[in-house]
Amino acid sequence: MKKLLLFTAVALLGLTATNAQVKLGFGVGYAVPSGDVADFTDGGISAHFELGYGVTENIDVSFLYTGDFLVGADLDEAGVSGSIGNVAVGTYMVNGRYYFTESGFRPYGSLGLGLASIGAIEVDGSSAELAASTSNFAFRPALGFKYGVLNMNAAYLSAGKTGEASVNDISFNIGLLFTFGGK
């Protein structure tokens, strides 16, 4: 009986390995702050890295890391002037992607769920220091397309709150998404 179970497990593993599609992707983009963080930051840069697996031709599951850096702004409101530091958001997520077509131009929708680490960085002249840091639950829905290895998307990141300020952004990304193995 043990030999039959072992044979079945090896056969199933071999069957899935022949159609396995490992995904490797990375890219950069522009992040536009939204929510309360938009009151004291300007736009910034966004970068991402992902490593995943193609479950079927239309479904991918991946580990996704994104890093968004929002540049602080100068304030001059109601007679109060000063500058606000930068905000850095790093997220570690499990991301699911569904492709609406199977070949050529492939539009998709995706959803990432995970942990966001938010850090406020104060810049003063030539030195920088971490002013505040917090971790929250985060989600990241996105719409995009893949054509060959080119991957473009627009994503909304909700990284929770730091203090009383909500930290969200909308990013527009371009990158490469490679597929190894499979058909």
C-alpha cells in the first residue's frame, strides 16, 4: 500500500512539473499618493519584484514585494510653513492574477494581500533618519496587461494607517515578467 501511495505521489508531482510555469518579474513606476498621505507628500517612485507559479494558463500565484517612496512636500498653509519628510512603504504580499485571454495581448486583474511596513524618513541637509515606523495589513488590486515579456499595470495600494493618517497610493508600473517552463 505504501508503494502505491508513493508511486501515485511521484506520478502526480511529475505530471504537474511538466506543465509548471515559474514566473519571475520586476519593474518600476510612478506612485501618486492618495488618502491622508496625499496632504503632505508629492508623487514618488514605485518598484516591484515577484516570484510565482502559473497554476493554469489563466491563473498565477506569486510572492510580490513592492517598494513605494513618496517624496515629502513643503507646507505653506494658514501662516504655517515647513517641510515634511518622505514616506517609504514596503509590502510583502501573496498575489493572485487572472488573465482574461490565453495568448498574445493578455489583459489581467490581480489582487495582493499581505503586510505593509510604513516608514517616515526625515531629511535634513545631508543626513536622514527614520522618524516613525509601523506595520499594517495591506491589499493591492491591479489591472494591467502582459504582451510577451512586457508587463504594465495600474495598482491601488492601501497600506493602512500610521498614526491618524491613512497611507494609500496609486502606481503606474512598467516591467518585465518572464515565464520559465510549461508550454
